[in-house]
Amino acid sequence: MNLQFTLNGKPWSVDCEPADTLAEVLRNQLNLNGTKVSCEVQVCGACTVLVDNLPVSACTYLAYEARGKNLLTVEGLEKADGTLHPIQQAFIDDFAFQCGYCTPGMIMAAKSLLDENPNPSREEIIHHMDGNICRCTGYVPIVAAIQRAAGMIAKEKKQ
Amino acid sequence: MMPLRKFSIHQPSTVAEASQMLAQYGEKGRLYAGGTELLLAMKHDLLRYEHLVDVKTIPDLNRIELKNGALMIGGSATHRAIERSAIVKQSLPVLAEMETKVANIRVRACGTLGGNLCFAEPHSDPATLLTALGAKAHVQGKAGVRAIAMDKLITGAYETSLAGDELLVGVEIPVLAKNQRAAYLKFQLKERPTLGLALFLELDGDNIKKASAVVGSVSVSPTQSEQANRLLTGTRAQVEKQIGDAAEALANAADPVDDTEGGADYKRHLIGVFLRRAFVKALA
Ligand SMILES: Cc1cc2nc3c(=O)[nH]c(=O)nc-3n(C[C@H](O)[C@H](O)[C@H](O)COP(=O)(O)OP(=O)(O)OC[C@H]3O[C@@H](n4cnc5c(N)ncnc54)[C@H](O)[C@@H]3O)c2cc1C
Ligand code: FES
Ligand code: FES
């Protein structure tokens, strides 16, 4: 099966099997290992990527579904000059990770929230991030980082 | 990573074509929508199919519209689309609110109402609420089209009354009349709900003329009890006195089971707590 899609802003053409998941194609075929895989049952969110701006679990989302769509993974966030995306910078500034395994998924889930709702309340952040599990941080710094990132993005927009 | 066994994907462009494919592949084929249940079960080798029939390639099967006082929600409408639909929010807010709390953002983005109901996993929020609202499932197969009352659609854990070649085309949900109220509450500790409780009330002035309380997730399928529904009618003061007995009747009918989401005794207790809360919420 041949699939064509846009990935992190560039057009791609990939040959794969109908049974291949998007995580398998990203990690094994395209060597994009930023997307992590942990539970493989839609629960933890480590594998979160955006497809047409919607967050999906790449671990159990067929690559077939990506045909003709616009994909964004954590590798696609930094700017052309290598500066980090405000959400990435905020995660560093707030120490929002320890082992870092959940982080790419957390950042992509946060991106989908802030794209839709640039100024979310604490409750809205918690509701949206509820399906992303972190075994290290206790979540407090993650919520703080998302709040900080919202402020950074608003400031960037004003400039 | 756990790989999936090989299969091929088919892309029907009409319901009739999909139904024909299902008939042709028999036990080796299955409908595939968001895959949030099916692919998990296939990854764990609990289910094996050589042919997946993608319902999403059938145009307009995800439509949401208001027709003759009822919401018509297409089988492949996602939880997210229902949650955010202006039509749903306006005409049946209790449904939109329930949908915001189904699963997580990723499952809501892909998972469909048809997939939720037809997988008949016992911990379904929509099945419980739609039963209380008196919804009907519209299905289509070789034999033609038919409507199934929600309480006849799910016949057990992972079992429905659909024939092998039938698709759930959509769900018809009557919107609430001026004198009708509904509330849905759930209690959840992990990924799936421990309990979902839906309450529908029809009022005549201060009197509750008709009631339908449905409890889901505590046992194999959504349950109601005629006795409980009767105890929930009368004046508000009367019902407040009888609500403990109604909860007991409902718990007896549901016969909660011990599972990973909670023990049977605990679920019985929750039925009492959540029936009271739903009653207050419905009348607020
Ligand atoms: C982590 C997690 C948490 C969840 N939490 C909740 C929760 O809190 N509450 C809740 O209610 N649900 C919950 N769910 C279940 C979720 O709602 C369902 O997974 C989802 O709606 C299934 O839809 P799907 O499109 O992905 O179905 P699929 O996985 O594609 O299909 C499921 C089944 O339905 C059949 N099917 C699909 N479409 C049709 C159709 N139109 N006609 C006939 N048969 C059809 C398929 O053949 C298959 O057997 C959860 C699921 C996960 C993975
Ligand atoms: S690895 Fe995909 S949700 Fe956990
Ligand atoms: S930082 Fe280790 S799991 Fe989140």
C-alpha cells in the first residue's frame, strides 16, 4: 500500500502494510523516534501525534488513516533556526519532566489544546491532559508548563 | 512494539456495499471504524480478522442533524464531533456533556458512537444515557432497514442483536420536551467508568409523571427496573422519601459484578449515591 501525506510540513510517500500502525511507520521506517510507545492500548498517551490537528494514539492508529492528511510529531515543533517551540521551552523552564518518556506525548497533547484554546483554565488543562500519564512528575509542573507556554505564545503573537 | 497480524482493508462507498462485503467475508471480516476497540483486541490476538471493512469511507455516515424533534446521529460520528456539535449542544446538552467525559482526547477523536454501541463493551457511557432517553438504533443489512430500541440493541457483554451483515447506520434520539428533564453522571477511577447513571423525568407541574433510571457499567449491560421507575414518580417530596428504595430496586435488577473497576458491594452503594445526585441535577 502506498501512502502520501504531509509530515512536519514536508510531503512524504511511504510504502507499508495495511496492518502497520502509524507508530511503526514513524519509528521503524522514517526513523522518527521522538514518538514513544508504552502501553499500546490507547491509555497512556506517550505515542500522541497530531493528524489534521487532532491528537491520536499512534500506537494503535493505522498508518492507512494518515493518507492525504497533515501529520505533526514532536520533531516538527522547533523553528527553522532550531529554536524550541514555546511548549518545549516551557517544559524545560518548569522542570516538567524527569525520565522524559511521556514528554513528547504530553507536548503534542498540549499543542492540540493551545491551538484550540490559547488561554485555558487550570481545569481545562487537566481535563484535556487527563489521558496522558506521567509516572515521574506528579503532573503539577506539567500543568504549570502549559500555563507558561500559553503566556509565551500570547506574547509571541503580540510582537 | 506488538505488531498486528496481516489483514486487508476494504473501502465501501455505500451501506449496501459494506453489508455485502460483511456477508461475503463472514467470520473472517469485520467492520472497522475508529479502531479504538477492535485494533486493541486484535493486537492482543483476542480477535483475528483477515478483512476490515472501513465504514468511514461511506459518505455522510457521520452526519449529525435535527429532524422532526429527534437528533439523528450517524454511526460513524466520533465522540469528539458529537461533543462539539452546535446542534447537539443546543438541542440535547445532556448528550454533549456526557460525550466530553468519554475516554480520553485521543479515543474521542477517533472513536465513534457506532463502534461504542456495537462493541457492547460493558462500560459504555452512551449506551446508558441513550437507553434512558428512549433512543432507537437504525440498522441496515441484506434484509433491509429496521429500527431497534436501545434496550434491545445490547444483549450482553460484547453482544448485540445485529446480524452479521448489518451496520448501525445511525441513532435517533428524541430531544427533551419542555416538561422533560434528564441527567447523566458517572464515577470513574481508571480508564473505564465504574458506574454510569442516567435519569429521565417527565413532569406534570410539580408531579413526576414518568421516570426512567438506567444504571450502566456496573454489570454486563445497561439496566433499568420497572419497580424503581415507579418509585421515582409522584410528588418531589414523595420521591425523595422513596429514592432509597428505588436505588435498592435498581441495584437488585442490575446485580453488580466484581471487576477491575470496583467490587459489587461498592457499586451497589454508588447506585444509591448517584441516583440521589442525578435526581437533584435533573430537577435543578
Ligand atoms: C482507553 C479507553 C478508554 C475508554 N473509555 C471509555 C469511557 O469512559 N466511556 C465509554 O463509553 N467508552 C470508553 N471507551 C470505549 C470507546 O468509546 C470506544 O472505544 C469507541 O467509541 C469505539 O469506537 P470505534 O469507532 O473506535 O470502534 P471500532 O474499534 O472501530 O469498532 C468496534 C466494534 O464495533 C463494530 N462497529 C463499528 N462501527 C460499526 C457500525 N457502524 N455498525 C456496526 N458495527 C460497527 C466493529 O465491527 C467492532 O466490532 C474507551 C476506550 C479506550 C480504548
Ligand atoms: S502507547 Fe499509545 S496510548 Fe500508550
Ligand atoms: S517524566 Fe517520566 S513518565 Fe513523565
